[in-house]
Amino acid sequence: MTQSIVIIGGGLAGYALATALRKASADTALTVISEEAYAPYDRPPLSKAVLLADVPAPPYLLPPEAWAERNIALLLDSRVAEINRAERVVVLQSGQTLAYDQLILATGGSPRRLAVPGSEHVAYLRSFEDALAIRQKLTAGSSLVCIGAGVISLELASVARDLGVHVHVVEATSSVMGRLLPAPERDFFQAAHVERGVAFHFNAGLSSIEAKEAGYQLVLADGQALEAGLIVAGIGMSPNTELATAAGLAVGRGIIVDTYGQTSDPAIYALGDVAEFFHDGSKTHAMLETWYNAMDHAAAMAKTLSGTPTVYAPTTRFWTDQFGRNFQMAGNAALATQVVEEGDRADGKFSALYLNDDGVIVFAMSADDPRRLRMALKSIQAGEVYGDLSKAKRLNS
């Protein structure tokens, strides 16, 4: 009998799993259910290339016609109403039912929303439609306020400055990308943006947002008022766990899965941004909201579903494109106590290897040098000690 696998979610994780499963077997019946009107597309270009394009188009992961060519049923503009675990059936809001042998939840996440008076005036960047709406307002001489100083906000600020937009970034903590980078790299990115004309407001709370005749006024908790033609918030993501909760699956912050991606129901798996997976190395549950996590989790799960159980135990890695340069990172910055730097930070290739007290490489960042980052990633995964500790500088505590 033909095995039937249904994937709920038309993002990167759903795409990566479906295509990997099809490559593994021509016989499995594969269905991908997506709420969006567009075939699955890549999200990182939304904060970069799509905003700069003269004629923006969805950055498709596959040409729309290729899904049928690969014999993968793609249901667009489709929402799931219910998961019937007893009968192993997915019920769509349209009334259509889909039987499954294995069900995969790749439902991703939604932007975390602001909760201040006037927050209905705030835009968010998650979909292609979001990017189109934001792009229309990024005109030379206009003003933008980014709420949050994470990767998305800084990429948006970088593009906006390229377009001649005045940019303010409002951040509740004391630095940019605070959860992701060691202090020297946080300082590096902040200084690079300041040099390009971005104004930062740190340790800043929000009081209110009010619509004005020519845009909006955002009032900070200290009373300072910022004028803007566009306000975009990038303050994190909330995992889309509603279907899993309604189906009675174990849910924490995300959908709880084991090292193979299996939920509390043996017939249901979850992966990507929504999965709270058990990490065999750290022996704790973790969530990673990165492009690499979606791809790598899908690759491991495809092997498991194809008959070769494969543990997923990733090393965090991500990248960002800002002010015309590509930066790649890997590892756990929280473990770093010293650093070794190589190259020219000003305008050339450079890398920074971060070590713990024992000299073990725990985090790395490279600029315009992906090869160096790949080498560092292998060292991090192997737990290697840096060869010449005399080159290391202690980090300020």
C-alpha cells in the first residue's frame, strides 16, 4: 500500500522535507498544505533583495509548476480546521479531508505583536505581501522606525539607508542582536549602522503610537517623540502551535518533539521554527528559528521517515546581509570568554573565533568568507581547542 504523508505548512521546512522525501521515494503520496496564495518561497530575501528590486517577485524555492512535475500535491490558500488523530485525517476549512499515515507539522511562527496604544499602525515583515507593503513606503527622504534591534530590523535598516530613508531603531535592551552575538560583534554591527546614519534608542520602552496627518508619532517611555512614515516591529516570533494544542499534542513554547522530530503522537512529527526538539548533546529541549534549522531538520527527518532513523542534534548557525556585506555565524556565543581575530574588519574579509576558558572554539563569525566559517563550524562541532592561545584576547565581563 502506498504511504501517505501530509505536511501542514508551506514554508522552507515544508518545502525541504517534501522535496527530500520525493527524492528518497517516487511512490510516497505527498501533500503540502499552505495558507498562502503563493507557492513556497524563501523568506530571507524579503528583508533584502525583494525590497530593493525594481519589479519584486516571490523568491520561489521551486518554480510553481515544478510541484506537479514532482508529483507533490500543493494545496494553496488552504487552512486546516482540525486534525482527527483517531482516524488519522486532516480536515480543511473547505470541508476537504486528507487521510495520512504520517502527518508533519511545519506550521512555523507568526511575528510577535506589540501591545501598546496605537499598535494597529505597526507593520510586520513575515510574508511576501508584507514586503511589498513596506517597499512602497521606503522612498528617499522618508522616515522609518524599526522596533527591535534583531537581525530582521537591522537588515531592514540597512536597506532603508541604501534607499535614502531616515532610520531610527528602538530597542528595549542595551545592544543590537543581544541574544545572538558576543559583545565585540554587537558593538561592531552597532557602530557600522551608526556610521551609515542610523539612530539607536536603547533601553527604550514604548508609550504610544498615534496617527498623524503625514505619518505616525511614536512616543517612548521617557517622553521622547519620534516621527515616522512607517513603523515596523521585529521583536521575535510566536510559534504557531494552535493546531497541535487543539489536537491534544504535547506543547511547551513550541510543539514538543524527540530527537527524531516525533511528537507525543507516534504518527505526527514537527520540524522547523515550530518544533521544540530534544537536543541529544545538551540534553535539553531547544528551539532554533533559522534558515539552517529548517533545512537541516528536514534532511534528518526525511531519512527517519524513509526508514533510517536519524537523530537531529544541530549546531546553531545563521547569516545576515547588511551594508553590502555577508556575515555568517555559528555556535553558542554565551559560552565565549576570549576571542582570536583574523583579517581586516574595516572593509575586507575577517573572521573571529570565540573560545571558552579551556580554549575550546565555541562560536565563530566571518565576514565575506563563508569558507572560513565552514572550517570553524567543523571545529565547533568537534570541540577543538584553538592551537595558539597566545593570540586570544579576554572578553570584558
